[in-house]
Amino acid sequence: MFTDLLNKYRNLNIMSRMGRVRVVKMRTTLIAQKKVLCAEGVQLLNDGASLPELIVTRPGLWIPDKKGLRIRRDKVVTTAFVEFVVDQLIAETSVFGDFKYHHSGTGVGAEAVGDTDLGTPVEDAREIGTQAENAATIYQSVATETYGDTYAVTEHGLFNTAGAGGPPVTGGLLMDRTVFAAINVVATNQIQFTFLITFAAGG
């Protein structure tokens, strides 16, 4: 009987200590902001200007749509990315800085750690994000996607390659997938995606 009580105490003590373990977590934030082409931009297109030219030379022609803002926090960093981190600590074969390719889609399935791609990617190319240190422990990548068709955009993913094939393009390693309430876009509309991931120190 004493042995049984001792074993129960040991098990409870182990469980108690396990309950106090702090887990180092990667926390994510995605900000999606829809932008629409202003009247001047529409007129320039009607006068013969090309959309790719305006995107490069006149980005200020797109203005934020207040109803098209989505902010989602702490969604799903994928198992594939976590395994990639471990592999690179053992033998570096790739570059961490490659995780800058943004893509969006219309899939509505919930995020899962086993995701390897978007649910339903749009047919536009992946966009290369501008990378920065938002803070000492926060990685940030910002990209603007210009749409060539009508979509109800509901998901975003960050990849380490531009992808291939398609459209839509596929391939590369998916770091994070985030699902949000639909942002309805038509051709020439944009969504600016700001992805942040915080690496919290601890023990």
C-alpha cells in the first residue's frame, strides 16, 4: 500500500512539474489590407497605360479600402517548417531568408500543421516580400499582390520559392498558412500582406 501511495505521489509530482514547463513559441500575425485603384489610375488604364507599368512606377495610385482589412494572430506554423529548422541546424542546405514568397487563395478549410500548400491558390504569381526586422525578435515580410481576376480571397501562405508550373504555381516549402474572412477583389485590386513571426526566448 505504501508503495502504491509513493508511486501516485511521484506521478503527481511529475505531472505538476510538466505543467510548469514553459514552451518556446513562434507567434504569428497576418495583416491583409485590400487596396483599390483610384480614379486617376483607372483613367490612365483607359488611356492606354499598362497595369504592370503602373504597379512599378505608380504604386500610390492604389488606396486602402477600409472594409478590406483583416488581422489574424497565432495561426498555423507548419510541421514542414519546424522540421526544416531542425534539419538546417544539423546541416545547412538552404537559406532561411528564402521565406519571403507570398501567395493567396480561396480555400476555406481550417489551418492545420500538416498543410503543405494553400487550399485553392489563385492563378496570380507569388509575390516577393520586403523583409525587415520589425523588432529584435520579430521577422517581417510585406508583399502586395495585384489580382488579374475576381476572387473571394480567404487564405495566405508564406513560401520559400516562387513555385513553378500552373497556373496556379505550386511547390516550395510552406512556412505558415492563415485563413480569414473573405476579401472580395476584382481585376486590378490589390491586397497588401504583412506577415510577422515572433521568436520568444525562454526555457
